[in-house]
Amino acid sequence: MITTLEQLRAGQLAGTRQLKLAGGLREFPREIFDLADTLEVLDLSNNVLSTLPDDLPRLRKLRILFASNNPFTALPEVLGECAQLSMIGFKANRIRTVPGRALPPSLRWLILTDNEIERLPAELGRCAQLQKLMLAGNRLHALPEELAACSRLELLRLAANRFDALPRWLLRLPRLAWLAYAGNPFGMALENAALIDMPIRAIRWNALKLEQPLGEGASGVIHRASLFAGRADAPEREPHAVAVKLFKGAVTSDGLPDCEMAACIRGGDHANLIPVLGKVVDHPAGAHGLVMELVDPCFANLAGPPSFESCTRDVYRDGTRFDLATVLGIASGIADVASHLHRRGVMHGDLYAHNILHGGAGHALLGDFGAASFYDAGDRSSGMALQRLEVRAYGCLLEELIERCEVPDTPPRRAAVAQLAALQARCLSDEIDSRPLFDEIAASLAALKDAQ
């Protein structure tokens, strides 16, 4: 909820822990310091700020600071003096400079998406608590080698930059599980080939009638729609109900909409993917879009996205429980579709429960390819390294399912849960080369299902 400067000045916000101020602020309001004893979350996004005060550390409890959509050209050095500051978001500014002194000691989550950054400081490697680093849409050619010391880093977004190759050490980070790098020079040939090698039906905009929105993500909005399959001047009387995803056409926290569209198409047909019917052409505003099969409304997201507190782990509804058959169904289906994608040289990059639709009885659909990246499936060494990275993400999902699995009532079923826990431990191993590949995981789970 956005509050006003007038409320702040009138003392109406005394004791508040969260504050959001927007509306053309050109200077940091000094009245914010009246909240120094309680303020933990400060959102100054969508203003005209370019500096922060030198005494910002007076906000001694400040944990989270957002300043997206402002004209900052450098990450303020004063941030590094805020002892409790763990999450920083300066998306869509004009930042070119990231001083090493701007990085606070407790940093866990840094968002610098859609800026003009060409290099990052070596001091980033001293951020021992760093778990999420979001750098899509910048001008980076390289990462500081010191970042290899960040052994807790789990999620990294490098899409839409200027890398000619991924750093060799990157795929050896022991906890890295969610990686996106599409839209860089080294992968563009594969991304373009995905659209050429797998031609897709062109669906004209005037053959579609958009209805109510079904959901919105970082990259676009999904609508229910009617598809008239006949000629534009003589459409069929009975239209086909479909879902249409219209991309926003800008850099998202994960990457580029065009890369997402290419990955969706490259994914092809699989029982655990939402079928893609075609791509939208002739949109009046030039927007890109995909037409997909309409998913049965009984399907719902398996979980919600990570919170500020959970950082990299999804949030499930209180009381969420699954029986063993459901756990095996979801786990088996997602392992199988992940194996399918990797055989096609696609890494999903966002293998999370919040990107999985569950329709009951263990039937799951993997969606949201916004963080997907391509690689040469014939390059076995690189492919295995990327696959084992994503296997760790799968291990996190498996851990969450096991935690919410109802205690089985028979020894054979309890033994099955123990086998699942052993598989989860292998997937999460910090010894990267010991992790199984998705083909092995899928085969193990198929055998477990058959034994029940």
C-alpha cells in the first residue's frame, strides 16, 4: 500500500515497519528518519531520486530497500554501511557504476536488472550470504572471478547481456540451481535455430477474441480467448477456447520475451507441457504472443513464489499435504519433462513449484519459460554440467514434496519415501558430479510408481 508524504509528516505512520512512497520524489524525505526505530522495508520505487543521504544507516533496522524506476547512475555507496540490509532492488535505473563499498555485509538478494552496468566489483565475492543475484538486461561481458567464493549463491540471472561465454567456474558453484543466460552473443545462434528448426503455425490477431485475463507474470499477461479457425471474413461459428500469452516486450527479471517464446516452441510436445498451438502475428501494436491450449480450470499453482524471508524457496499454503501417489506423480512427471527438455538442449532455469500447475492425482504441467536458456545438446560435457545444475533445483522441489507427504501406513510405502529422500539427497549434493541426471531420476521414479 502506497502511503503519502503528508501522512508521514503528520506523524500518522509512527511505528510502521514498511513504507512505500511514490509520486515524483526528487529528494529523500528526511521525515523517514522519524521511523528509525521500527522501519524494516523501504520502497522508493517510481520516483526521480538519484542520491540517498549519507546518514541512511540511521535506519538501523532497515533490511530491504527498493528504488526501482529512478534515475540513479551509480549504486549508492552508503548502502554498504547499513549493517542489516540484506535485500537491495535498483531495477530499471541508469546505473553504470557499482562501487564495492556499496555492498552491505548482510547482502542476500541483489537486483540490478535493466541498467547499463559493464562491470561488477571484486568485492562482490566477499558477500558470503549472497543467494540471489539478478543482472539481466545490462552490458556485462564478464563476472568477477571473486564471485566464485560465493558458495551460497543459488539463483543467477545473466540474460540479455554481452557474454561471449559462460565463466568455467560458474557451473562449479555448489548451490547454484536456477540460472538464466539467454540473449547473450554466445547463445544467439541456438536461439534463432530453435525458431527455424521448429516452424510453428502463424495465428492472425484478427482470428482471436481476447476474454478475461487468467494470470500475469514478469514477461506477459495470459488471457482466455476464442480462436476462430476459419477465414477472417468467414470465421467458424464454434470458436476454439484457447489461452493467449501476450509478451510485454521488455527486459524482465529473468530475460527477454523472444527467448521465452523460442524455448516454449523448442520444448515441443510432452504430456507435462502445455501444448503450444501457434504464435500471434499482425498484432496492431507489434506485440509478440503465443496461443496455447486452455488448461482445465481444476489446475492450480503447486505453490507461491519465494517471499522476502524465504529468498529462494517457494511458499506453500498452510496445511498443504500430499499422499504418496500424488508426490510420486508430480515428481515423476517433472523429472520426465526436464529430461525431455535437456535432450533438446533447453534448460528451464526456473524449475520451481510456483511454475508447476497441479490438477490433482499427481498430474503436473511445467510452465513459465521466461528464464529458459539454450545449449548445444551435442556438447556432452557442457550439457551434463548444466543438467546437474538444474537437478539441484529439482532436488529442492523434491524436498518440499517429501516434507508435505502424509506418513504412509504400510512398510512398503514408508520404504518408498525413504528411497525418495535418498534420491533428494543425491540431487542436492554439493559434490556436483555425484548428482544423477534426469534420465536416471525419471527411471528411478517410474520404478517406484510401478512398485506401489
